[in-house]
Amino acid sequence: MTKLNRYLVIALVIQLVILLATQLSSRGPTTAKPHKLFDKLDVEQVTWLRIEDGEKKAVELEKQGGKWVLKTGGGYPAKKDKIVELLGKLPGLTAGQPVTTRKEHQHKLEVADDKYQRKVALKLEDGKTHRFLLGSSPGIKNVHLRIEGQSKVFLVSDLTAWDASATASDWVDTEYLKVGRDDIVELTLKNGQGEIKLAKEAGKWSLEGMEEGASLKQTEVDSLLSTASAVNLQQPVGRKVEPAYELSPDKARALLTLVVEKKQPKDKSPAASQPATPPARVTHALAVGAKVDDGYYVKSGSSEFVVRAASWSVESLVNKKPADLWEKKEEKKEEEKKEEEKEEEKPSP
């Protein structure tokens, strides 16, 4: 082959390479066929679920005897519907082309091993586990997701990090003690400020030990009844009552007793000639123990679980004084005088 022919062959090869590159670039980026990320996941077989947020706060849920409980709350009953809702979304998660496969992008999308919005782990009956991370959400109902151990990051729809909460109260019924406020007929509260004994007769409240000539502050009574009749939990603790919780009668910050009177339904049958059944009375007891962080340990006599309640919800039971519920005649006259002066100061129309 002459030198000229060699040059011609080289030129031809170069032209073919350029032509091939041009054709490839004109096709645009390759697109991956959409596929299910958890297509073989049978959510009915899931027996354990752990969710951790970026601050290492975690909840652990487990199926015990066919029922879901909050394992990190000592086996407190969990809301099955919320768990089923989250698990039910996983088999339908569809992904196409990865957003990125580069490790350095994982931090920005918050799906890195050491930076994430949520770290989720599932365990099935056969012992198989699924682990994935949820990160930032560029839209209202989508989130970046990376399966643990893989480099591909996908953007999936119909799921957010908020669906996988790491807060215990999001997975349980927060209503710990609930009675009808209007059904309460007696209330006794013992705390470091003294003892309050309220009783209701013929629809009117009276306070034991009130000073002579004083009158009951109905607004204070209403406030105390509202607090006492509805106590919500912040976090379940467990069944065991530890000494550190200070829930015994000699250590508790407050001891509350409510007597609730439920009227029996009337018998409307024609044969009903018996006297009306007297209202049934039920007693509820609640102990408020040691303070921890922004809450208190609380134990209801009708529950086997100790819980933590937020300070704002039970602190008035700890600090309420008997004298807060009444006012003397002099005080009442002074208040009335101030109200009259306010009225006089108002400009006439």
C-alpha cells in the first residue's frame, strides 16, 4: 500500500468516527424503561418497620400477634391504618432514568449514608429486609429515593418523607385520657400547692374550703375541667413504672381524681314501669410524675402504659392553687370598679 493510500484509509476512518458520533448525539440521551422499585414486595408479609430521621430520632414498629405496636413505646398500640397506608405505597413506586448515579450528588439530594431525611428499614416474615433512604422533595408529592447499597437515585411520585414520620405520636392515638367534661361531678387535685375538691350538684359547682364571703371563679373552674378531662400523650414510654418516673402517691407532682356520672338511657318500651336507673359513676385517676425535657411522665389508672405528656398540657395540674379558684368580695368589687372605669373611658358614639 502506497503512502497516499494509507492517508486515504486514515481519512476514511476519521470520517466514519465523526459520522458515528454525530448519529449517536442526535439520538439524545438514552431513557431507561420505567420499572417498579419494590415490585416483589408483599406488604402483608412485613413484620417490622424502623424509621429514622436526619437527627437520629427513630421509631420502631412491630407486628405482634397480628397487631401493630410501637416497639419503641414499650408495645403501645399503633395505628394500623397509617402503617398500611405507608406500606401500600411502596409496591407502586415506579422509576425511570436515575436522577444521578454519582456519590457526590447524594448529599445535595439528602440520600447519602450520613445525610438523609429518612432512613427506612422493613423486615419480612422470611427474614428478608428492604432498606432505602428518602431525601429532598422537589414537588408536593414526590421525593428522591435511593435503595441502600446502590448508587442510583430516583425521583418517585406519591410519596414524601412526611409519610414516613420518625415521631412516635404520629403512629399512635394520642388521646390518653378522655372523659366528657359535662359528665364530671367531682374533681380532686392534690399537688404541691395544696388540695382542690370540687363537687357539682344541680348543675352548680362548689369548692371545699373556700373562704367565707368569697365566690367561685367559673372561668378558672372551666379551665381546670378542660385540662383534666382531656390529656394527650406526647410519647408512649412503656408498661413498667420505673422509680425515676416519680409516679407513686408520695412522689407525684400531681394526683388527679375524676368522678364521672353517665346517665342511663331511658327505657321507652310500654312495659317499662320500673323506677329510672340511677346514673352510673366511674372514677378515673391520673398521676403526673417527674419532669423530663419538655414534658412530664404521666400514668392513668385506666391504662397499663406510662406516657409522656407535653408540659403545656398538664403543667396547670402541677401548679394550680386552691385560691386560684375563688375571689374575695373586696377583689370582686375592685374588678367591677375597674370595669366601670373602662366603660366610662370609652368615647360616646
